[in-house]
Amino acid sequence: MSRPTRASICDVNEPQSQQPLIALEHGCNFRQISGQLGHGGRRVRARNLYRSGVLAYFSPLDHQQLSAFGIRTIVDLRRADERRREPTRWCSTDVTTLTADEESAPASLLRVALRSDQTLANMRQGMIEVYRGMPESLAYQLRALFDRLTKAEVPILIHCSAGKDRTGFAVAVLLAGLGVSRAAILQDYLYTNEAVNLERFVLEHHPGAARHPHSAHPLKRVSQEVRDALMRADGQYLNAALETLEQQYGSVEHYLSQRLSVDAHQLETIRNTLLE
């Protein structure tokens, strides 16, 4: 695979992807990944790939809608403490959920934001450092994801708490493996900023929100600019992760083969499954 072309935030207007947000009463950033132009001029096939934030708050109507998607595999990128705090409530038991409790799991970004000395510059640098660590900290989960894709265990749903950071990186690696351009990958990543108001979602779903809406959440202790740096998708964050990956492995394809043990035959199998 040739080295991906770097794209700035301003380069993401390439009209090559469909990013339909799925309207749910209590979903968080739940959407389909489809339509991006990939390897060999083929596009990402519809109804096979989904991404989301937390899956804990769905209504009965949400479950009815979700059941029609026929999700076979859920890849939960969250830490064990996050899963205990907001356990997944899915519409069907006929699904395989992949989790990991690796010591290398990414640090809590909320904890980074709540440091007493937090400033906008520090918050942005903290985000960039967390992203730079993702090629290693998420390698175990990504290996499991690609293993399921090799076996065509689709449709597949990838999620974390917000569906932005860990999910954003995992989806970026997957799309790059499918031959999708950096510009289209960034477009999918940045769509979070249109798809959901993450700050509002977090404030409305914290423990005790019904009794003490908004004001009781620790996020309210930090400035709005720090909250924005935490909650918004930023192309510099994702580029930091992908550039670190490229510096260490040379390309996404080499990362897949050397770090995730996905060989050329397996990658071609995944491409045949996910590309039209």
C-alpha cells in the first residue's frame, strides 16, 4: 500500500461517502458507514458497518429499529469500568460482543479534562497524546475486530463511550485498510460534530441527572473551551494517531500485517466482504 496522502481539516469536502445518522430516541452518534470509495474503485457496502457511542440508553422503539439491522458482532472498545458504569442493553441476545481488559487501554479523557490545572492548550495536547498512543493501546481490540471481519461476521458495530475517539481511530484504520482516502476518512471522523451534541448527551445521562440536571456533572467544573476540546472531533487528533502509526510501521497495511497479524490474503477477504 502506498503511503496515504495527508489531508488537512479543510480537505474533507470530498463527496464520496454517505454518512446517514440513524435517528434513535436515546442513541449516541449511531450511524452507518457506507459509500466511501475504496480499493479498486469499489465502494463500502451498505448495511455491513455501523459505529456508535454508548449502547446503554435505548428505548423500546430504538430496540425495535435496531433489531432490523441484524447486527452479528459488537466490538466494545471501552474499559471494564466504563462497561460496568454504562452496561450495554442490546435488542437481541443473538450477537457476539468483543471486549478487552488490556492494561494498555487508553486513559480516561474525562480524567484528563478534570485536572485542576487544565487549560485549553493542555487539554488539546492531552488529546493528541492519547491519540498518538492508540495504535498500540487499541491493537488487541483491533486484532479481534479484523479477525471477525476475516470470518465475515457482519453486520458489525464498533463503539466506545462517545463513538468519537477510540471508535474514530478504529474506523479510520479499517477504512484505510479498505483503500479509502485520508480525506474521506477524516470526513467520516468529523461527522460526529454534526451527528450529536456530545456535551449535552453526557450531561443528560450522568448519574443523578434526573434530580440535578447538568449542574451536578464534574464537566461543569471546567471551562467551556476545555469541554469543547474534549467533546469535539478534531482532525489534528486523528491525524496525530495516523501519523504516529505511519512513523512506526510505514503504512496502515504494514501496521495490519506486522502489529495485527492481518496478512494480504485476509485483507483481500475483508475487502471482498465490505466493498461492493
